[in-house]
Amino acid sequence: MTHTKQTTHRIVEMWGLGFTAEETVRAFREEYSIHIGLATVYRKRHSITAQEIIDEIMRKQLRDIARDDSSDLRMKYRDKLLEKLIPQRIESLSVQKIEQHVKIDATEDEASILSKAVSVLERKRKSQQIH
């Protein structure tokens, strides 16, 4: 059985809200009278369509962060987003230098915000190394 893009969108949306796969199946049965299986939920969560939906949600979130009038609110959400996008540094006993290059497709405003965020993170990292 094939499902519509709206079904995939709703599955991804429920996933973002913290629904387990079992809860998603139950919600579809109760809310829409549609029977979907666990395998369908897992497959839809990791499909190309789901990735496109997630990319669009991320783009909208970045736009909303860039457009917000409150700089404190912008900084708060930007920091939270960067925490999720940038892997946390792990200290090791041996001295190593690890470089990671990340390519992000973004508009000019989004790229400016991300560039400023990276600068702030670099300053924080350098200040932590001094202490």
C-alpha cells in the first residue's frame, strides 16, 4: 500500500513531537482510521521524502531565527540549533588536532548567522584552552 506525502509529513511531525513508532501507529488508527504498520513508520521516518521535509523545517527555522526582532531570542535559538548541528568536542588524554569541515547550504542571512555563531564558538573554545 502506498501512502501520500501528507502521511509521511504527519509521521515525521509526530516523530518530532516525540511519538514512538507504536504511538504513531496508534494515533493514525485513532485519528484518521488509517492502519499503518511499524515497518511503514520506520521506513517513512528515514525516507528521502522525510529528509526533504526535515530540510524544509530547518530552513524555516533558520529563517524565523534570522527574522526575529529580539536579539536575545535569536541568540538563544541559534545556540540551541548549533549545539545540535556541531558535534560536541571530546577531550582526550593524547594531544590531537582534529579538523572538521561542514558544508551547509544556506541563504546569505543564514550563512551570516552561522558564521557569527562559529566565531563565538571558536572564541569560547580558545578561552577554555587558556583556563
